[in-house]
Amino acid sequence: MGSRLKMLYLGSALFTALNIALIIQGFYWLFALPFALAILLLFFFSTDKLILLLVLLTPFTFKYRHAGMGFTVDVPTEPIIVAIMLLFFFKLLYERQYDKRVLKHPVTVLLILNLVWMFVTSVTSEIPVVSFKYFISQLWFVVTFFFMGIFLFREVHNMKRFMWLFGTSLFVVVLIASYKHSLYGFERDIGYFVVRPFFNDHTHYGAVLAMIAPFFVVMSFNKSDSVLRKRVAMIFFVAFCAGILFSYSRAAWVSLMAAFAGFIILAFRVKFRFIVAMMILLLGSLYVFQTELIMRLERNQQESSGEFAEHLRSVSNITSDASNLERINRWRSAYRMFEERPWLGWGPGTYQMVYAPFQRYEDYTIITTHFGDLGNAHSEYIGPLAESGMPGMLLFVSLALAVMATGIKLYKKAPTREMRLMALGISLGFITYFTHGVLNNFLDTDKASVPFWGMMAILVAMDVFFKDGSLQAENGSA
């Protein structure tokens, strides 16, 4: 044992000396070798811990662009996520089985149908190369954090670990962004940029914070946790709300209001079918009275402002606010694209490349572009309508409704109070994202996709494995 220990010390000393010499010469790659070896060991012997490590790292990732080869990668997580996806398919081909209870769940069925339709519309795409790249990038998030994640969540403590690991890293990002923002007096225009390099912009940042925040305020009332953990959960919630406030993302503000309304509805145990009926009635009323509504909105001249109340009022300004008008321009362009190809669309991920000719002069704004370099359709619903046709949009809407139905059912009937609280927090988080999805779409980014698909997997795992209050996964196969 003594000789082995000496060899370990000697090897460590040689590695350190070699690493220092290389760093002096400007070579840093050897420094990453221990981390790479650790990840490799986790990949082969403990995939569940590797997935949790990815969750912890995701809020800190940044995009690396290689101009010469024309690709962008999220460092350091994306290559590992791709490797886990390949491992999943290899296991699936080798074992030729997957838990049928998971496959039969309504959320899983709709998710698979959504992926199948995305594949079909990639084949018929205007630019197939772009669509297949987009489809594969969506697939690796779904496979890793939904299909692999479900079996991670056969243990309740892994559900909490997932949320706490992501939330802890996100809390650190909020502290960093808030400190940078405070140096400029929390000015609105500066708030758009202080979230970099971790987030693309303030709306992306606000959307992710809003999706995660409800879980922590709910868990601060979890009697199963220690007093310290409950206090930390409340601190996280307050920090996330402060981050949302100073993100100046109006969509994030509105989505939190929607989540609060959702909480009131759930607290009074309103039946889900009644909620759906009210949504249909609301949409029908908006359609019938659209002329009167538009006339009323056109009277709002309040533009974006550093004053919170004025900034919130500017949400409904469709006359002079450039951001709102450009969003309407994108939606109208998407609808014209849909009219030309109503069933198959133009192909997943192609909106930015093909929408420019569908813009009309009367819709132009001061930020209108013909180069597709300022974002996409700005909607999780209208984007699929243009890219994958009516079936694509309906499948996503159906998936959203199935997720909410599952969350509400679990909030009412989960076997333990802790699981009911988790289901409530996650369901409220989904309300924020599905509300935010009317105005923006971020599922092509890792920071939104990881919690989105992971939280969905938690709900499905609760519904499949814990129906009778005890783990039922013994006969299933991962």
C-alpha cells in the first residue's frame, strides 16, 4: 500500500509539473484531462450521476462558434449530451425493450408523435440539411432529459436533486448578473446584456427564471425538509423574482402573473375540463371581438420604459413599440408561410432562412431585417405552424395540455404531500413557460430545454411509478 501511495504522489507531481510547463507555453488542454477522465468514468459506470452533473453545469454553459467549420456548440455540456443520446440508442438496440408503462403514457405518446412529425417535415423541408440538424438537436435533449431522465426519477430524491442542482447554479448566475447590473444602477438597457455569456438575452434569462421560481416557493413550505433547506428555497425564489424584475422581460412578468392565477385556480380545486372550457371561451371571445380589441390596443401609446409600471403597460402597445410591432411582423410572416404550406410547413428550424419574402412593407419596423439574424418566429405555437404545418402546432398544443393535465392530477392525487407540492411547483413552472411561449420560443436552447424536458419527465415518472404510493418500476426496463 505504501509503494502504491508513493506512485500516486509521484504521478500527481509529474502531472502538475508537466501541466505548469505547458500552461507557461500557452497550452491548456492537459488541465482538462482529469475532468475528461472523470466524465468518461461516469459515462460508462454512472450515467445517472453524469446527467445530474450536466444539470448542474447547464446554467454556466456558453456558446463556442467555429467560424471556419460553421458550427456552434454549447460548452462543455453539448458533446456529453450527444454521447448520452447515442448510448441510449445503443442500449435500446441491444436490449430491445423500454418500459411499456412509460411508452403508453399520454405525454410520452404525444411527445413521440411530435418527434415523428418533426422528422416527416424535415424530409419535406425547404432546406432539409437545416431541418435535420434542428431535429437532431431537439432529439438529444428529449432523449437525455426525458427518456433517460424518467428512469433517474424512479427515486424521489433524484427529482429534488434535479431541481436543486439546476436552481443552485441558476442562483449563482443571478448573483453574477445582478452584480454586473448594479454597477450601472440597474438601468433597463444594460439589463439586456449583463446576462451574457450565460444567456443570449434578457428574455431568455427571464423565461428560465420564471419556469424554475415556482418550484422553490412551493418547496419552502415542504414539511419534509429541514428549516434551513426551506429558508434557502425561499431565498432562491426571492433572488429569481428579483432577477425577473430587473430582466425587464415583460413576457416573464406576465407569465408569473399567469402562474399566480393558475395557483388560485388549483387552490380552489377547479376541474381541468372547466379550465379548458374557459380557455376555449376566451379564445372564442378574442376572435369574435378582435376588431374592438385591436382598436382599444391601438390607443395605447406607452412605449418600453425604465419605470416598471410603464414598462408593463407597454406590453399591449401595438402602435409604436418597436419590439411589439416586430413580433407582430414575424407572426404575420409566419401565418403567410402557413397559408402557402398549411400541412407540412417549410421545415423545422427554417423560419429564419425563409420568412423574409413573406414580410409586407406595411409591417416593417425600425428593427426589421431581411437576413434572419434577429431571432425566429417568437412563439412556441406560431413557429411550428409555419415550420411543421397545422399538425405540428396541434401536436405541441396537445403535448402542453397533456403535461398540464398530468401535473394537475398529481397535485390532487399524488401519494405524499411532498410529491403533491413538487407537482404543484412544476405545474406552475410549466404555466409560466406555456404563457411565455405565446411571445417567445427558447426550446432550441439548452438552458430552457434541460429544465423543460426534465420537469416533464418528473411528472411522467410520478404518474407511472408512484400511483399507489410505492415504487413500481421493478418490472420495467431502463
